[in-house]
Amino acid sequence: MRATVALGSNLGDRLQQLRTAVAGLRRLGDVVDTSSLYETDPVGGPAQGRYLNAVVLLETALDPEALLQELHRLEGDSDRTRDVRWGPRTLDLDLITYGDRRISQPLLVVPHPRAHERRFVLAPMLEVAPDAPLANGQVARDAITSTLDQRIQRWEGSWERETPALGVEAGWWVVAQFGLLLLWLVVVLFTAEPDASPWLFVGVPLAVAGIALGIGAIVSFAAPVSPSPQPREGASLVDRGVYRFVRHPMYGALILATSGAAIAARAWAGVAVSVVLAGVLRLKSAREERILGVVLGGYRAYARSVRRRFLPGIW
């Protein structure tokens, strides 16, 4: 029988929890298809972090009761606890459908009674079982239209084996960053006032501080630095050196160096471009942190402990 199983995790290494769950499902039958990976806001329950979600289409010889028991066993293997209703969890495995059967038992209701209300179930179901029957009589492709107000993020890539990706968005952030740097250079070259002025004593220290921060970031990173917000395959968490005090020191270095040099040259239009660059880097870093939180299991805890984003002790 073909069953759809919804996967979710918002504690610990969320991606690894889901990968381990799929490996466990393969021992229960044939995994016919796996949806893309989604990141979603929690629905109901206490305040908690975002979930990673997916749906698996499973061909299994197990009856629904035995399958549910095995899903609970897999949850237990991941140290899942059930202390708080709809609370955070290392792994959540829900049996959404079992063929076209309808079951109503104290511990088993199929189709899942709330699946048609949850976009984090319906969106991945559209990929693997769009016509599976739901509790309200609809199928996923029809039910999802009533959940469009629920925010979800789809990550690109075959997440079981590859690093989830920002996709083409990553390239556009790089284009925006380098476009602004080029604009800054042109503006400073054409508007600089080279005469000595007291502004040198403001701008030069800022520029030097930016260069020093950038060198510290390169040394601490101990790997080729990339302008792309997309993590490299096999990336690991860096929390040494200047990364103990700030999460994105290279971005802070760019902000300090460009603004300081523009101030020293009294190129006020260049200072304005630096401010715009800082805003773009702020948005870029937010997207980068979302994908880092998916790819690197410890990044969310690191971000909570290192509060400054760009400049140690300041911002």
C-alpha cells in the first residue's frame, strides 16, 4: 500500500534528523518519492523555532497500525519527547494517508485530521502525492489554496544527498554587492576632495579598522572566502578568531573600509553608497543565515550566542 508520511524537525541538527528519518523509512518499505525540503513557521503550541519539513511517498507491506508503531519507534530513536502538546521536537513523523483508506481509531486517524489546514504538509504533498485523499474530502492540489497565508520557504536541491541551496537568488546577491562596490569606487574617484582636512582623522581609522577586521576574518576562516551566501558543500561552522565576536566580519570590514575611505576623501556621495551597501549586506546576511541554519546543525545556537552581526560590540 502507498502511504504518505510527513516529516518535521525543529530541534538539534534538523536536516540530519530528516535524513536519518528517510533512511529509517527505507527499512519499512520502498521510498517511491521524496519532496523538496521546506522551512516553515510553527503552527500552534508554545513559542519555538522554525521547522524543516518534507513528505515521503512510501510503498509498504505494513498495515497502518504497524506502520504507525514503526513511525513512533523512529521518533523515539531521535530522542523525541511528548511533554508539551505541539511543542518543539527533534523529529515528527505523521501518517497522512494510507492508500484511499479512512480509519478512525483512538490512536490512529487516517487521513490525518488536520493535514488539509497545513501548508507545510500540503506543499510537499503536491510534489509526491497531489491526488491523495484528505480528511475534508479534498486532495492536496485543491486544499492548498486555503493555506496561502501560511509562510513557507522551499529550498532547492536533492536534500537527502546534497546541500540545500538558495538557487539563483545567491547569484543576484553577489551581483548587487559587487555592483554597489563598483558604484562606490566610481563615485569616490570622481567626487573626492584630496586636500588635507580634519576628516582624515575620522575616515582613516575607520578604513584601517575595516582592513584589520577583514584580515582577521580571512585568517580565522582558514579557507577561501566566497562572496556567495550559499554555503559550500561540506561546509563547517567557524566560531574561532573574530567569529567569536561577530557573525559576518567580512561584511563589517567592507562597511568600515568603504565608509572610512569615503569620509577621509570627503566623497559624501560615496558615504551614501556605503550606507546603501550596509543595507544590502544586512538583507543578504539574513538570507545567508537562514540557509546556514539549515545546513549547519549548530549555527542557530551559535547565532544566539554571538549577538553581533557585523561589528564587534556595536552591530
